[in-house]
Amino acid sequence: MRRTPDRIRPTLVAVAAALALLVACTTDAADRRGGRDGLRPGSVDLADPYVPGAGNGGYDVSHYRLAVRYDPAADRLTGRAKVVATAVHGLSRFTLDLAGLDVAAVTMGGTRAEHRRDGDELVVTPRHELPQGRQFAVEVDYSGVPTAKADGQLGTGGFLHTADGAIALGQPWSAATWFPVNDHPSDKATYDIEVTVPDGLAALSNGVPGERTSADGWTTWRWAEPALMASYLTTLVIGDYRVQTGTHAGKPMVTAVPAHLPATGPEAASLARTGEIADFLASRFGPYPFDAYGGVVVTDARVGYALETQSRPVYGPGFFRSGRPNLAVVAHELAHQWFGNSVTLTRWSDIWLNEGFASYAEWLWEEHDGGRSAQRTFELEYAATDWSRRVVDPGRSGLFGTTVYKRGALTVHALRRTVGDDAFFRILRTWTAERRGGNATTEDLVALAERVSGKPLRQLFDAWLVGRSAPALP
């Protein structure tokens, strides 16, 4: 994610060491004891202090199949979600995150399951309890007027009704505003997404485009993401868009800009460089990790950022106010396809693993494109940095602060200076290969960097990530 430049505001929050997600499945004392068969409710919170209330324990989702219909005139969404998961311990009941929508029915194995709402949680009690290791599927029929929520940092996120459609977008969460979900990046899954909208409107989402069909004044757009994806990386963009569909490197390339924007404007010109920039980043980071490319520009002023929604980033209007193409933001969001999307943080306190590497990719692209060298950018940023602000565990209000981005990128370049270019790029390519499709922490990166380089690096990372004074230049 990258915020529109004139909206970035640094924040300073000192927070104790991050809570481990090992407490994710705790409930009350009686539930922890369980019965003789080990059954207990899944937890209703994954205990991540950066997103209190988000995520659920007791199961691991493998796939979402979503079929939604949206009528912009009435601002009404109807949907059916099929969630396929496996019980990680014996489950007497479990919960899904779902904000603001009405649930008509919940079924499991073709039979009704008891359900109730508890705020933004959908609580499901299956007719037959689920033993550890049992795969199950739950189908939820739901409808209503989707709501957006203010997260206090990026403005309003989630499902946004627009003049000609809607945008579902946001970080660190947004998915629960339009489908039932385990809304935490530690539980990634694959997706099939089917969106039905009035004829003449586009309905853009993640992954590979499928067959498009029309009937009775409605068009159904189909998308499939066969690679594991964190829920906050899902998106839905509905409206009057000029959609360009082609291929790049043998994979689908889908880009879209609002139809009222000029075909030769800076938005379209920026998206047109997507394949070129992705190829350059692949030469540094390893093979592109997904089965499709693309990007979408939106013009709703509430979207004051760009977001790395998987395989198809969404760019807010603020990045093109200059009237010139903005390749830096494209490089940033495409870099996230490796750092953040394919290799996903386990807990939000490690967000620098996303933003530090994506910011550094901007430096690499600028140098490659004939601009300032990465070394010179490093020197300038080093001189301008407030070293009292930490990168790891920056606090909830510092999650998207400048420090996470800039000091994170400084750390990446300091690692490069310390181990040398050959070892540095081997570290990056090994990281993206070995961790592809999974989750990771800062500790995982330090261990891998030491293994690949053969050098002790703990003090380096500590100094550049959490030290309170300017580190010595390597």
C-alpha cells in the first residue's frame, strides 16, 4: 500500500513487544479445557492488537467461492459464499467476520446450521460437531446495503458506494464488508469470485478473468485466484470503466480506468507500463508469483492511497494529479506482489516486510529508469530520518506512518551494503522462492539472510529497525 504523497503523516507510538498469535485460539477457561473429545468453540479474535476483533480461530480456510449481485441504483448486495475449511481442533462452533449484512441462511452438508449475529461476527453452530482435521464447507446466503467503516488512518474503507457502482477496498481489512470471511492475513486461501451487475458496467476483481455472460439486463463477470491470497488483498470495483484485456508473458493482463478519463491520460499511460515494470522487478526478486497481471484506477476521492490488491492493484486519484504518468507508485504496488502478497506478514506489527521492500523497489526502478541511484536515495533518506521512530511494531496509529516505509527501505539497502550485491539479491530471491504462498515474520527474514549470506546480521537489523539513534553506515 502507498498513501497519496500529500496525505502521509508520520506518527510516533511506542508499543510493547508484539503479542504472539499463539494465543489466537484461546477462549475462556472452560472452553480451553474442552470435553473428553477435545471439542470447543473456535476463538472469535486472533489476538492481533493491531486489528482487535479481526480473524477467527479453530479452523483454516482453503477456499472461498463467492457469488454476489450488486444493484448500484438500490445500493443493495445479495450474495452466497461457500467457505471451505479444516478444523484445527475439535469444533463445537465457529465464527466468521461479517459486517453489516443480513444473513438469511447458513447450511453445512446440505442441511441448515444454527447461526446468530454477535456484532460483526457470524456465529455458526453446526448440527454435527467437527473433529480435529475434518474438512467442512459452510454456505452463507446474505444480503443488504453494504457499509464502510472509518479505520482512523486511511479514511473510509471497506465497501464504498460510488456514483456509478462501488469499490470494495481497504487495509488492514475490508473483506468482511462484502462477504463472510476469516479476515486476517494469517489465514490465506484461494478464491473464485462471480459478480453480477447491470449491463454496461464492469465488475473487476482479482486473478484470472473467466467467462462473461449476460441475461435479462445483467452481466456476470467471473474471476479466479488460484494462488493463496490474504483477505485484505481482495477487491471489487464496479462502474463505468474502459477495460483493456490482453496478455503479458503468456498470462492475462487486465487494466481498467474510468471511462470518462482520456485514453491517453497519465492513468492509462502508467498502467500501460505494468508488464515492463513487473519484468524488471522479476529480474531482481525472482519469477512473478501470480497467474495474471493488471491494475485499476479509481477516481473516488475517498481512496487516498494505492493498494496492492492481488494481481490487480488499485490506484487512487491522488497519484495522477500532476498530469504525468506515475511509475513509482506502479513499481511500489507491483513489488508488493512478491513482498506482502505472495510472502505475507503473519502479524501486522511486521508491516515493514511489505512496505520497506516495496519502497525500496521504487529506488531500484528509479535507478533502472535513468533517474537517481539507489545509493543516492539512501544517503538523502538517511539524512532526513527521525531515528526515534521504530519500524518493527510501530503501534496501531503508526501502521502506515512514513517511518515504516522510509526507514524500512533504509534497512533493506543497509543489508545490501553489508552483504554485497550478489548475496543481497540471492537473499531476496531465496526469500520469495522459499516463502512463496506463505506467511513470515521479521525473525524469519533475519534467519534466512544470515543463512544465505553466512554473516551474523542480528545487530544490523536491530540497529536499523528499532534502534533509537542513527546507525553507523555500513
